Amino acid sequence: MRVDAREQQIQAHYRALFRAWGRQHWWPAQSPFEVIAGSYLTQNTAWTNVEKALANLRAARLLSVNGVRRARLAELERLIRPAGYFRQKAKRLKLFVAFLDRQYAGSLARLFALPTANLREELLNLHGIGPETADSILLYAGNHPVFVVDAYTRRILARHEILSEKAPYEEIRELFERALAPVAESDAESAGMKEHLARGFPGTTHPPSAMSTAKRTARAQIYNEMHGLIVGVGKNYCRKHEPLCKNCPLYRFLPAGKPQLNKVSTSSS
């Protein structure tokens, strides 16, 4: 399949999902630092566990740069324990704040003022931050126009025969950014993103929050929406086992000859 055909498929997937579900209000957070903490905590665990850890930090008044800075490591470990790998993640949060203090006088605004490519390189050089975490911080906390690639993205691409599930992260990210950038630049699409009300199944919709409704460029907004919509597909339909393809908004895009996926199941994953 030629690259332009792949881009057209991704554009069609976006439009179908957005028409079905509307805005997903990602990332559900009240501050940029809450997004950063959530990006670390969500590694290798379910979001429901992250929410418990974040609630503990919030109740202890430690869900901030200053809060993590002043917290004892043992206290931080105890509070984020529900997210798993709590010792590792507590150290990484401490390391991030130390980096922010050392390089940017503790200011997230100064950090996020960097050009996207420079900031991404700095984040990737930090211990415990891989491409998915770096891009989550860039997009959702800093409103930089980068697309976040996760396991759901890879699964959907593979099942729709757009790219191999083992394709390099950067190849997938660049493909989505090329595909969605012209959609974001369309005045009609931008207006639709602002006004559309979700119909039918809500995907992974969260209530509006300070960060999900923050002002951002059209490109950052559409990358934000597409990632949230993909998570909705992955969690509810394109599951690793027992996929529910016939109920999915992307069912009509499935290639012919995939009978093992074209079934309905009531089991959960």
C-alpha cells in the first residue's frame, strides 16, 4: 500500500470515530504536572490504578512540582503504591523534578517553551522516559503537536493492514502526523471538533477538565483527539483477545478475509 493511501485510511478512521464519539477530553487532569505524574504512573498499569495513586497525591497536597520536591521518597512510594512499580516510579518522579529544578529553575512554563524537537530530546534523555511517555508529556502537558503511539495504535494498524504491529515507533508517529495535519488545517474540521457532541457509545470520554479544554493549536488538538479515540477502540472493541469488530465504528474498514476478527463476543478483557 502506498504511503498516501495509508494516510487516507487514517484520515477516514479519524472521521468515522469522531463522528461516532466526539471529543474524548484527554488528558483528564487539572494541571500540567498532574499530566506528567500520570504519564509516569501509567507505565505498565491500568488507568484505574493511576487514578487511585493520583487521588492519594492530591489528598496529601503533593500533586505538584513543589509537592514531589518536598515529599520524602518513602512517603511518595506509599502514596503511589496502587500504580505498581511504586519504588521505581517514585524515584523517577523525583528525578524529573530535580531535572526541572536544575535546568529550568523548577518552571514547567520554561521547559515547555522549548522547541518541540529540543524538548523531546531532553525528555528522552531522562531515566524512565521512553517515546510514548515523552510524547504524552509533550502533547497533553505541553500542548506540543506530536502524536502518541501506544499498543492499541499498533494493534489497530496491524489488523487493518496499514502497518506491521512491529513497525518502529517513529515510523508510526510520523505517519499519523502526516495523515492528520491536513485534516487539522481544514476550517470545517476545526469547527467540528469544537462543536460536535458525542453520539452513541462514548469511547473513553472523560468529563471536561482544565487540561482537556486547554487552548492548543489545531494540530495538537487533532493528535490529542485521535489518540483518545484509538484508546476507546482498543479498550472496547479491538481487544487483544475476543475482539468485538462488528460493533466497532471501524468495522467497515477491516480488510476482507479476516473471519477470525469478524465476530461478536460478550466476554471481557
